[in-house]
Amino acid sequence: MITVISGGTGSVKLVRGLAAITDDLTVISNVGDNIWLYGLYICPDIDTIVYGLAGILDEKRGWGIRGDSFNCLDQLEKSGAPSWFSLGDRDLAMHLIRTQMLKGGDTLSEITDEMRKQLGISARIIPATDDQVTTMIGTDKGKMHLQEFWVKNQARPQVKGIAFEGSETAMPNKKALHAITKSDMVIIAPANPVSSIGPTLAVKEFRHALYGKRDRVVAVSPIIGDSAVSGPAVKYMKALDLENSPAGVAKYYGKSVGNYVISGSDSAIAPSIRRLGMNVFETDILMKNKQAEIRLARYLVARFRER
Ligand code: GDP
């Protein structure tokens, strides 16, 4: 049994690779970037994983449904409604169903489970918590929701701090904790360490569960050299005074992780990561296509079977 702690656009590549080689997969999804918009509850990272595993993800964008149209969004714009968050017409079905079920009393995890079954996905997808944990970015223009910072303001404001509101009182999903405890290996997907993995690690029960089996926990670096493969990871890391390198991410994960995978091109910093008490592995961690996703998935599984 394998459990992956995941975000969205980067994580989905490895999650897809793992789903191609194992039937016993659990994905614990980030909830920090969930947002209420237009009266709908939108869960971007959960949906990227659901669409990715259902084979309908718009892979170029990394979010939404392939080939979707945006007529509703156009009409919202013509009607003078805020239209900074792109929602496709088909994608809207997910948000409509989710919101209706939430209002009917179902939990986010029950809804996610229902949706993945409807779409024929065999991997379990569990939101880290059914409570609200919201990633807020402190900036020179004031505090704002992660989506407001990244999408509405296109990451222009200067980042001063990051908070996971609600994380101190949020109850972790029991099934997610159970999956961590029972798994042969737990993988922290290549993801934005702060905004995608941070909200889950901010719930103390997850930190404790990972610490309890850290020799079976492996994280894949989202950083190669001094740059993220995509997205604002470096901006958030700098705001937390973390070095923009694979070592900076390793430091952020700290005691939760016993094994860390970096690019072969980053060999030189392996000793500094070992000093954090982690085993370091080197391989090609860039997933440019489906073969690369499966190759990395196989590498991780083989390494951990050997141990
Ligand atoms: P988000 O929720 O859309 O930000 O997506 P994630 O957090 O899942 O993924 C974004 C992170 O994944 C970024 O920090 C990227 O650097 C990283 N990433 C994207 N593609 C790859 C890849 O092919 N390999 C590795 N190692 N990291 C990647």
C-alpha cells in the first residue's frame, strides 16, 4: 500500500505514474487552496488529482478539464461579475455537485470519494481534513487568500508571510491518518512545499504520523538547482527564510521525512541534506511525459522494496 501526500499540478504527474503501477494507492489531498467563489466550493488541488486520474485533465494548463469551454465565465464577465478565477463549463459540474452535496450535509471526503467512484478512479482520494484550512498570504498589499495572490494579483505583491488558518483546530481525516500508518511507503509528491504540503503538515496529527514512520517516508524535491520546475514555490520559501534549493525544501519538511530524492544534477548538495538526518537518493526527477512519470514511480517503489 502506498500513500501520497499531494498538491495539484506537479503532484498529479507522480500520482498518475504511481496509479499506473499499483492498485493500492491512497492520495491525501491539499485543502489549503480551496475557496468559495460565485457561491460554489472550489477545490483546485483535489480536482486536479481527480481529473488527472480520470484521464480528463487539461495537462497543458495543469487544471480543469481538457477541451472545456468557458461560456459561463464569459457571461459572468459580461454581467459585471468578478471573473478572475477561470472555471470551465464542464468543470462547473464538479463544483455544482460538490456544493449541493455539502449543503445537503455530506462531508468533503464523502463527496470526493463519490466523485472519484463516479469517474471510475480506483485510487482513494482523501482531503487532508474536512475542516477548513486556508492558506493566506501576507503581502505588502495586505493579507489575501492564496488564490487572490496567485491568480487575481498574478503573484505581484511582495510576500511577507504565510499562514494556514484553521490548521490548529482542524481534525485530520481519520482515513488519511490510517492510510499513513498502514502504508509500506508514504511519498510526499513533488509539490509546492509551502502552499501544497504545508497546509497538511500544519495539522499536527499528520506531522506526528509521518514522524512515527519517517524511515518509510520519501519526499521528491520540487526544486532542481535553485529553481522550481513551475509555480511560485521559491517566492513562498524566501518569505519563510528558506534557501531556494532542494535542501531548503528538505529543511522545511524536517523530521517528517527520512528519505529525500533529488535530481542527479544536484549531487553537490546531497551532503547538506544528509546532515539533516535524511537518506538522499539521486535520479531524474523531471517528469516531462507519461513515461517519465511511470519511470519515477517505479524508481521510488523499487528503492523502497529493496530496503
Ligand atoms: P500546485 O498546487 O498547482 O502548486 O501544484 P503542486 O504543488 O502539486 O506542484 C507544484 C510544484 O511541483 C512546483 O513547485 C514545481 O516545481 C513542482 N513540479 C512540477 N513539475 C515537476 C516535475 O516534473 N518534477 C519535479 N521534481 N517537480 C515538479
